[in-house]
Amino acid sequence: MSGLALLIPLALLLGLCGLAAFFWSMRSGQFDDLDGAGMRILLDEDDG
């Protein structure tokens, strides 16, 4: 039973850290251009 008293708050803390990281990435613009990287690999550009 004492294991649950440690694991439940630890799981909640890790979940909140993951949620905070997700919201931080949303605010910093990580998900602004979802198709750009996928389409950029298909472009045929000669570098030289």
C-alpha cells in the first residue's frame, strides 16, 4: 500500500510535466507547419 502512495503522485507529476511540455511546444510554434517538412523532402532541387 505504501508503494501506491509513492507511485500515484509520481504518475500525476509526470503527467503534468508532459502536459506542460506539450503546451510549451504549442506556444513556441512547433506545430505551425505540419506539412512543410513532409513536402520539402519531395522537392527536387539541385544545390550545385
